[in-house]
Amino acid sequence: MLKRFSALGYLLAYIIPASTILGFYLGGWWNYLTLGLIFLVIPVLDHSIGVDERILDESSERRLANQRIYSLILYSWAFFQLAFLGWSFYVFPTFTGFFHGLGFVLGVGLTTGAIGITVAHELGHKKSSFEQNLSKLLLMTVMYMHFFIEHNKGHHVTVGTPEDPATAERNEGFYHFWVKSVFKGYAHAWKIENQRLKRKGIPILSISNQMIQFAVLPWLFCFGMMGIIYLLTGAWVWLLVGFFAAQAFLAFTLLESVNYVEHYGLKREKLQNGRYEPVSEIHSWNSSYVLSNYFLFQLQLHTDHHLYAIKRYQTLQHIDNAPQLPSGYPGMIITALVPPLWKRIVNPRLDDYEKAIRAHS
């Protein structure tokens, strides 16, 4: 059985871009290798390997939190992703067949979304400006930099309430949720940033407005990459604009599918004073499958993350009385893409959990 508390296990994340690179050089339909790996191989292995529900004692948790190797793994990914995208920009124009090229775009988007945004999420919660800037760098490559504002200052405050666009309501299908979360989340990030600027007496139309920066920087990155390709090949390939936008769309769609899974149907009750009850273990789905947690830097231990957002990923714990998903995120995302199947599998589990909560209250 894989052991959850091992730094080397998190290097498994590099298998995802490796499969995209291997698929490209094998050619043809092998460009769909990453798609098959994430949504077929990993879910099967996830259930074969199983869950790890061990809990660390306080001294072991402190020791684990202070081991720098875990942070270095995250930092290395940030710089690797830049190189990976540079390679992707360079080789994408060589495709002549639409369907093989589509497989490649899927592989790149799944890499920058599944791993890149997960790393950005982890780093964005940390206090150091270095880690926060690495988070923004990664989000820039998927054109979703407003997530840095909306997730940290919006979602973590309003999770489980109607004010949170990233909380899926019971019986809300994924595709309806996607529209709500993407557009309302972006608008809410603007609202949060405008309030910050107003408190500081800074005009909204200012270079200090992060939302303006976040709108410009991804395109500067894209055209910068295209300029490098021009210097290397002597050709200005406008198709790369579409490639960049397509992989970004796939990446943040994957993020929104994760958002959908993480809080589906879980609500915070409104108290008599008009405020919502505090966030607790009943407001996030937990999944303790070992393999997918290695690939996703323990993002699936999401209950503990919402209770202690500042915790390092390697110290996140299984919480037994949280609602438990029947699979890791790869399997649950595939299910979410078929709303009737999702409701058939998850709604009964949600019903059982709500009954158990009422019985203990």
C-alpha cells in the first residue's frame, strides 16, 4: 500500500506532463494518453490502492510541516510548467490532423489544470510574497488570475452560502454551475478588488488594480511565447493564440469541476443574527484515496483545508465525520459530467449524511 506521508509520492504529479510529452513523440492517437491516464487508469488504481485514514499526532505534524522538501516540490513545478508550456508552444504548430492536435491540447490543459492550478491553489494560501507570486504566475498561464482574489477572499468566506458562486447547490447540474461559478466568480473578484482600492483611496482605473493586471498579463505571456517561437523558427504563428486560450479554457474548466465536487449540496445555516454558522467539517466533501491525493497534493482532504486554510498540504488530515466521496476527484469529475449519473450516485450519500447530522444534533 502507498504511504501517505512520503515526499517522493508527490513527484507522481510529473507523470501527467510526461504522458503528454510521450504521447506527442509516439504520435497519432497516443496524444490522448494523458486523458486516458487521468480518467481511466488513476480511478481504477485509486480503488485498488484504497484510502489512508491515519491521523498524525501534533509533534509529527509539526515536524512534517517544517520539512522544506515539500515546498521545494511545489516551487519546482511552477518553473517546470513554464518550460512545459514553452515546449508546447514550439511543437503545437507541427500538427496537421485536427483530432491528434485536439488530443495534445487536452493533454496540455489537463496538465496545467490538474497539477498547475492545484499547485497555484496551495501556494496562494501562504503568507510569503514569493509563494503568492508563484501562485499568480501559474494562474497567469491558464488565464485565471482572478482566482487568487476570489478564492482566498471570496470563496473561503462565503463557502456553503448562496453568496458563494463556487458552491454547487443540491440538484444543480455541472454545466449550469460552470456558468455561474465562472462569470459570477469573476464579477465578485472585481467587487473585492474595488473595495480594497477604495479603502486605500486608489482609483479603480489604476495600474494598482490587480484585476486590470490580471487581464493583461496572460496575453503578454502568450505573445511573449509567440515572440520566442518567431525568433526560433522565423514564423509568426497566430494559431498559437487559439492554442493558448484552448488549453486555458480546459484548465479552468477542470478547476470548476473540482469546485463543483468539493461542496455540492452542503449548506451553512443562517443564524437568527443574520450571519451564517461558522465553517465546519460538514461543509466540504472529503476523499482520502491515496493515489489521487498524491497527484493532487492532498487537495481531496478538502474538509481539513477549509478548517485550516493556512496548513501545508503535507499535513492535511482525514476527517472521519465529514461527508465522504465514493471516489477520488478523477472518478468524481467524470461522474459530474453526466448530471443524472451524478445525482443518482451522490444525492443518496448526501441524504444519508444529512440524516446522520440531524440525528447527532
